[in-house]
Amino acid sequence: MKKINPLKKGAQANQRIVVNDYVLHTQTYELYTPDRGKIRLTPIQFSLLYHLMTHVGQIFSPEQLLGDVWNYPSDAGSPDLVRMHIKNLRSRLEANPSQPMFIKTVTGYGYTINPEMWENQNET
């Protein structure tokens, strides 16, 4: 399947997505984290994180992410693919990947960027 490039949706040249202390640079595929510093993401990691960070607090099932991020038809792809990429992202950006604070699992539903991160962002 053809992977969707989120930047085709009108991203500006130096666009940054900021959620609390996490800054995603759309031109360089780099993520700045409070615990790990600068991380260069793979294109797949970038697309997944871009989607989650532009929908903070919204919960996405693995099937939704397969469609939204990778443009898979509803009857194609495996939720295990999403789980693997979430696990890899957490291992790269979370201070403690076994107790993630940024990318949260909502049991029985899917994944989200921790809405508390956004609420903290709005308070500052």
C-alpha cells in the first residue's frame, strides 16, 4: 500500500508541532523530547507521530491508524503492525517505555497522545 505523506496536506516550510515539551519538526523529521533530546525519526515513525500529535487526546484504534496513516483499506493490514510501531516509538522517545507518559494506550480502544500533555501546554 502507498504510504500517505502528511506534509502534502499544506504544511508550511518550517512547521513545528508542539505538545508540551515535545516538538516535531516537519522538515527534518526530528523530534525534540524533554528526556531524550533530539531524535531523528524514520518516515513511518514520523507519519504515525505526526498523525497522533495533530489529534491530541483523540483515541485511534489500530485499524483507524492503518487507514489514516498508511492508507490501508479497512480489511487489510494487521493491528500488530501498529503495535510494533507504537512500541518502537515509545522505546525511542519515552523516558520509561514500559510506563509511557506521552503515547498512551487506552485499553480496548487504541492509542492517543496523553491529553494531559495538551492541558499542561495550554496552562503555560
